[in-house]
Amino acid sequence: MPTWLFTEKIHNMLETLNDWTTMLDNQSQVDVIYLDFAKAFDKIPHDILLNKLIALRLIEHLIRWLNDFLTDRTFQVKVGSQLSRFRSAPCGVPQGAVLSPVLFGIFVNELSSLLPENVHYKQFADDTKLYSSVNNKTVENSLQKGIDIVVEWSRSSKLPLNNAKTVALTVGKVRKETEYSIDGQTIKKENLTRDLGFLISNKLDFTEHWRKTTNTAKFLTAQIFNQYNSKKIRLMVLLYKTFIRPVLEYGNSISSPLKVSDENLIESVQNSFTRRLYSRHTGKYLRPNDPGYKTSIEHQLYGLSSLKDRRLQIDKKLIEKMMSGKIDLNTADFFTLSQNNRTRAKTSFVWKRPKNKLRRKFFVNRTLTYLTQLNSTSNAPQRSLV
């Protein structure tokens, strides 16, 4: 995955979870609708898309180039050993092209402005979701109105929804049971769904996400030890850093574990790798009752930090990028900075005091609390809660 694409995914999810945890902190549940456009990239009408591009006032030769990019394509269908004649592609954008997600984004961009004010819209490529806070005082079903608007828009834009794959998820304590529908057909409710590479549950605890992720990492560990018989520590550690650790660190600022049991599960993958490497290198099999079996001695031996420490550093770097304006996020939605007038006074982080566990464990409070607990001689900004 290109770095820019990964970065955009993380930013999208950070904004989403910032909204969700804020709503939960205000004693509301969050109702989410994951929309699925049927074969989205294949069905975009060229004429409607080109009109939208013209409306953006792009330069003329770029419009002509994009027109050729979209329309000057042919395809064949193969059945068995037989190939059909070449046909022109009357709609759709090329699968796998870097431009395709951008063009799809332009095509659906107007949707957010059509929705009710309290219905939030998030879109990344063809992954689209609507969400809204719901509590006992909620009278008007704004989210259902938002769904109806999207359905009507999809018809007029000739980009139909796949009702069977559209699902609803309620995050947090259910305070008001609400059913949502498309054309009278009830949208299926789920307690677990995939969102931009993350398994999202109704508890928002990422336990299932880490269970699946650690199973993948354990499988990769077994593959590496089966396929590489080397006793060279440098090589084996490099393989771990290249193929296994990235799996455990994908989007850590989003999915940082809430439970100690999940933290231990993640750490156990690295522990297992270093124990196996230690055994191979020394020719001594470590048993559960051997000294150092459950400690980080092997980590120190091979120069590996604990994954928990690395998560903290990843969070810290993201905050630093936000402060320096290097990433496309509205920092004010997460925190602000306050500079006292006193001479040599340190800059303070200002963010709202969280009331519930999910908000306390979310990226903002988790990271800023960590930063302000650093040594008092550090240049890191100090904490200020409002």
C-alpha cells in the first residue's frame, strides 16, 4: 500500500473515532450505517463525472485528458478458451489506477452537503459511512433521513446501493433501539464489521481486531522459522522487523488496545519470536519454568523495544506532526495549545476532560497524558484540562 494511501486511511479513522468517542462521552450511543455502492468503480457514469469535473473549473486540456482516460478503454470477456470481441467501456473508472479513488471521491463529494446537519459523513475511496449520536431525548430520526437522501442521490446519479451489503452498527451502550431501512427493507444490524482494515465492534475495544491480527502474526512467525534455517541473529531480527512487526503496528494510533489482556496478547507474539530465536541460536530449548521465559531478556539481547513502548512513540510522533501542521487533520478538533505569558513558561496542551473509559483510552487523552507525564525538564508541552 502506498504511504500516502495508508496515511489518508489513518487520518480518516482518527477523525471518525474522535467523533464517536466524543459522542459516547456525552452519554449518547453512536448509530453507524456502512453503505455499499454496488460495483462502485465499475458503474460511475462518464457523462455525470465529466460534468462534475467541469464544474470544478479544471483547465481544459486536463478535462480532455481525463475524458480520454475514462472513455478510451476497451475490454474482452473470456469464457473457457474463447474471447469475445473488443468492446468499449461505457462507464466506470479503471480498477487499480491511482486516479480512480480520487475520481470516485469527486463523484460522491456533494453528498456531505445534502445530509441533515447532525448526520456525519465519512468516505474513503468507495468505503462510505453515515453516523449520528442517539440518546433517549432524540426525537427526530435524522440518520434515516440521511439514508433516504443517499438512496435518492444514488438513483439520480445512476450509482445504485447494494442493500444486502449495507449494514448498521450501534457503538456504545444502547440507549434507544432504532431500525433503519432502505426502500422499506430493514438494514441488517451487526456487532462487528470491517472499517478501512480495522475490525470495529459495538464495544469499540478492538479485541476481535487484535485476535485476528495476532493470529496472522503468529502464522508469519511459523512461516519464517520453517523457511529460514539461519542462526544469524541479524537476519532473523530483520525478517521479524520486515514481515511481522508491521502487522502488529498497522494503525496503532487507531487500534491501541484497551484491555491488558490484549496488550499481553500482542506482546506474546514478539516474546514467542525472541524465545524461538534464542533457542535456535543457543541450541537450548526454553521451558516455561526456565528463568527469562516470560521476561524481556531476549528483547534486550536482540535490541527490541516492547511493542507497548513503540506504540507510545508512534502516538508521540503523530502528535508532533499534528503540531507542526505536517498532516491533513484539523488539530483544533483534537486539542489546542496554550502559551502562558510568564517568561519561559511552557506551552500547555488544552483538551476536554474525558468522562468515560473509551474517551480516556482514545488517542488524544492517551497520548497527551503520556506526554505531560514526561520528565519536567522535557520541552514537551504540559497538561491543561478544560
